Amino acid sequence: MIYMDNAATSWPKPNSVYTKVLKTMKKYGANPGRSSHTMAVEAANIILYGREMLCQLFNISDPFRMIFTFNTTDSLNLAIKGILKEGDHVVTTSMEHNSVIRPLMHLADFGIETTIVPADSQGLIDPKDIEKSIKPNTRLIVTTHASNVTGTLLPIEEIGAIARNYGMYYLLDAAQTAGCLAMDLSKLPVDLVAMPGHKGLLGPQGTGVLYIREGIELKQIREGGTGSLSESIYQPDLMPDRYESGTLNTPGIAGLGAGVEYILNYGQEKITKHIANLEKLFINAFSQIEGVRIYGPTNMKQRTGIISINIWDRDSREIVNILSQKYNIATRGSLHCSPLAHDTIGTKEQGTVRFSPGIYTTLDEVKTCIKAVGEISRKIKIRSI
Amino acid sequence: MIYMDNAATSWPKPNSVYTKVLKTMKKYGANPGRSSHTMAVEAANIILYGREMLCQLFNISDPFRMIFTFNTTDSLNLAIKGILKEGDHVVTTSMEHNSVIRPLMHLADFGIETTIVPADSQGLIDPKDIEKSIKPNTRLIVTTHASNVTGTLLPIEEIGAIARNYGMYYLLDAAQTAGCLAMDLSKLPVDLVAMPGHKGLLGPQGTGVLYIREGIELKQIREGGTGSLSESIYQPDLMPDRYESGTLNTPGIAGLGAGVEYILNYGQEKITKHIANLEKLFINAFSQIEGVRIYGPTNMKQRTGIISINIWDRDSREIVNILSQKYNIATRGSLHCSPLAHDTIGTKEQGTVRFSPGIYTTLDEVKTCIKAVGEISRKIKIRSI
């Protein structure tokens, strides 16, 4: 099978990830941070190692600012609900995933107002539009780093500078970029960064991360046992315990640590370049196939890792099924949980067929995909599909 | 190493659990429910299989009433916050884990009042005391099935009958019993059951379950992408999607499915009996060692799977360290995240040393533990430790 669905979950993982997950379950299977026996201490060390790897990749010194969550959605809910209160206003964009939009729509019932800044038809956001949307009660700007539909990169440095300038928080949804693009969190003007463990960071599913900049306190969204201050019936204020109630996913975090270690050894820049090269190949080839429409920016510098297309007027799900069944190529169709992005680019009915290459995608695999799309397009034209 | 910390996380797991986790990561590593390509469908089937195994074990017909969460704490937060609203009153007990007590204390700031029914010094709860605590605005009774400190079983059938009688909801925290004791959820008068995947159910960490009885609707605690109704910017009402936003822990759930399958094949009753036998052996032997104080019920029928002791007046953490370092025995000391239970049994300062045998614990291991405790107790008496 040719796997082109890395924007949903990266696959395969480095061998070291599989090995580390298995070893952790078999040899360090105790509960981290809950006792002082040898295996519990070893489990706790695995968790700390995961935090340290993330700190190294994102250039952060305090591992306790890296919070482990269930997934990016969990991270985003913690960040959004943790920072906002009744009467606040939020600025976001039309390129967001439902993991940002749905919590914000939910909060509308609790007196929190949202402005959705529209992108242009390539998914591009003008930072000036963000600035114009700011109100006296704006507390938070939240944007994705790159659209999961079009791959459009958002101008996060400019948006962050605006947030700093106006004294508000900037939450970055790095679902499509963490582990794919270099990010120096010691320099970037972002305050909160939500990341999946199971996409670019090459860890297993069931892992998410929220980076919380020093000095920021959030309300927690879960209270429970933390293995710390057990004498208290109130949630402790300690970092990272306040936000990590209950038993963590130790094998998952072990795998995530191994995934990040792999990126550090392999080189973030090399990964970025590899994916950018494949993306360019896709875009160049698709733009020459009759009947194929490519979405997102035409300027390669404004996009990353995701190639969304449609073939003639066919429903994207139909194309995904043909690609899977006839060509053994795994892509994703429909709306990718981002309805506003499809409103923006005009594909709410058709959806898009999304190709998302990964670290292990080969040139030959991309060529096979291109050939398949060409064939499908020709067959649709002569109505033989 | 002799592992006596199964009440925190069961270890080791059946081999089929390791194999299933690894196979899922390697062969079915796509995102479940997010696309129609073969591997995504296979991943979705694994999730469904996990639900079906749980349904079989707990005698439930609708797999979509079994919600997958991050851990028991996540399940309890969803159940508690999902059902309560301002002005409500909750009845709980002094034997609860902080995963129940801390959310309730948090909700006190939002106009939700809690009555904590005290247990006796063995951790026993009189259902009449629960009934007496009911007020006109009581919406929920929440209790543990068995104390994680003393192993005391709570009279859940009687408590559930009271809840039914008064028309209120009963949330059961089955952290210590799911997979250890038979539970027929088609008959038990419980409405919501929170369970860990990684304890008695023999799955990996990073997995939790919430059973939601037919007809009960909760407010969700996380909004986000669900792979369903993607055209909507509002959280869908569908089961189980409403409560499962974001990418699930597919490898973890695969392992949990394998763990439950193992229990079904091995026999729940056989597991219950095995652990009960080891418990009896522990209790009988410990009661004959000078200086050892055993907590919890003296009647074996009122307790399950957990043996908490202290040796003379020594801090439980000191004993845990000696057991780990000198005898290579893994136990847990201190308060086990249940401060009120320690208030109840009078061990808030000392904590308790907890032995929790599991499905793979052998008679010989128990004997070694008993011998070690005897030796430690004698050495403390003659002040050579």
C-alpha cells in the first residue's frame, strides 16, 4: 500500500518507536510517578525523557512546560477553555480545524465571542485582518500553523507580533507542522502550542502535547489523582501535574520520545526538505493533468506538506475509494473536519482528495500516485469510470 | 522483580496484548474513522472490536454506549461534569479516590454541593447513610466499587437501588474492579461506569472507558473533530462521537480489546477466585506477624484484591523503599491519591503499604512477600533497620 495520509496519522513509524513502545510495556509497565519502587521510577523517567526530547526539538529549557495530553483536540480544549472566561473575545480564522472551531462555538453559550477572520481562496490570511478584528475584550488569538485542507502556511510570526503588541495570548495549532517544520519556541511569539504526538512527531496515537509558556496559568479541564500532594482534596497548582490528572499513556509517550529522538538524529531540516520536494513534484505534475484542480497557494513558500485536489466534478470520497481499491493508495477525502476551510476554497460539497506524504514516502510512490490520478482523470473524461 | 502494584497498573499483560499493540501500530497504523481507505477502515474495526469485547464482558448489547477515554480520571470528569449543573447536590463517600473528590471540590465553585458520607474504620459504607444524605436537589450518587486503599467493597446494589428509588443517577468508579470482579451491567442498578483500561482489563496505559446507560445524555467535555458531520461547526450529538473528539489511541484500544478477550477466554470467575485466594493468604499470614496492622474489612466477603498494611509505626514510604531495594518487591506506599480514605482509617500521616496481586501473581511470590514483611517487622522491633 502507498500511504498518503500522514496528515491524519504518520505511518509507518521509525522502528525505534515500535521497539520503545513494546519495551516500555514489557519492562517498564508500572505506573509513573505513583510509587518509589524501581519500575515505577523507570516509568517516570520515560515520561521525563519524552518531555526532554520535545524541549530539545523546540528549544525550550523547562521540560515541565511540555504537558502530555490525549491528543491535539485535548490540548486545544485545555488551552482554549483554560485561558478564556465569560465576556472574552477570541480571534481565529476560517482555515481552522473543528478542534478549534467546535470548542469556540461551544463557548458562545458561555458568553465568549469569536470572530472568524476569512482567508482568501488560497487559504491565505492577511495579518492586518487579524489586527482589525481585535476588540478591547480580545484575550486570545488562535490559529493553525498550516491548514490541514490546503497546506497553506499562516503568517504566524506576524500574527504573534500583533498578539504581543496588543498584550493578548497566541495559541498555535501545530497539528500539521510539529515535527515537519523547524520551530524555535524560545523565539517564536507564541504562548501556547498544541501538537499531536502521532503525526509529524512520529509517535503513536493516544499522545498529544501542549506547550505552555512560562508565566501562563490555565484553568485545568480535568481534576484527579496526580501522585502529588495526595493529602489534598484540591487539584494541585504544580506544573505539569495540574494538567495531567490520572495515569498517563506511558508506552505512547515512550514511543513519542523515540519519535522525537529520531527526528533530532535524522535532522528536522532534512525532513522538511524531503517533504517539500515531494510536494513540489506533486504540484508540478498535477497542474499538468487535465481535469485536476489543485487547492492552496501557488507560491510554494506559502504551503507545506499537503496536496488537496479534485478531479473534474467527482465527489472526493469517490476518488478516495477508487485510489484505495484500484491502486492501493491511501488518501483522505471529504471535509477533513474543517468545514470553514471548504467554505473558503469553495469545496463544501465536493470535499477534496488529500495527499499527505511523510518522512518515509519515496519518489516512486509519488510517481505512482501521479500516474493513478492521470489515469482516473482520463477515464472520467471518457466516462469509463 | 515481584510486582505487587496491580491496583495502579496491571503488569505483565497477556502476550496477546503486546502482540496486538505492536501489530496495530505496524499494520493498521492509520487514523480510525477518518477516511475510507483500507487501513483507516481496519483501524476503525479495531476500535469497534474493543467496544464489542467490553460489551461481551459486561453484558451490554450496544457497543456505542462504551466510550473510550484517556484514563479513568477522564471518564469520571466526563461523567461528573457531564451530568451536573449549577444548584445540584451530589452524594459520595469518604472512600473515594481524588479522581472523584477533586472534580467535585472543583465544582463547589460552580454552585454544586457535595455530601461526603463517612465510612467506618474498615472503610465500610452503610447504604442508609447514603439515603439519609439525599436532598431534593440531589442529582447524582457517585461511589467507588472497591476502595483503592483498603479494598473494601461498597454495597453497590443497595446504593444503586436507592438511586433508582429516588430517581437519581448512580456513577460507579470501577477503577479497582473492572476485569477483577464479574459485573453484569444489564442487571446492576448503575447508570454510568468509569473504568481504567490498564488495570484489571489488562490493556495498556492511555486507555479508559465510560459506560453510559441508554437514555442518558451528558454534556461533552471536549469538542473537536469526530470524523462525523464534518460539515458542522458544532459538536455532533451522535454516540459515541460526541464524547470521543480527536484521534483515539488505536494501538492502546487494540491492546485493551486483546486484554478483555483474554479475560473472556480465561474466565472472569477464575481470575476473581485466584486473586481472592492470594488475598486470603496475605491476610491470614500478615495477621500473624507481630507489628503488622492490616486495614480494611476482616470479613473477606467485604473486600477485594488489595492488602494495605503498616509495620509498627514506620512511614509506609520507608517500607516500600525497603521492599523495593532489599527484596525487589514492588508495592505502593503513602496515600494512593485517596486522602479521605486515610482520614477514615486513621493513616493520614503514615499512609499504608499496599500489596495488590494480579492475574499472574503466583503463590510463591506471595510467600516471598510475607517472609519479607516478617523479616522487616522483626528487624524494626530490634531496631536493626
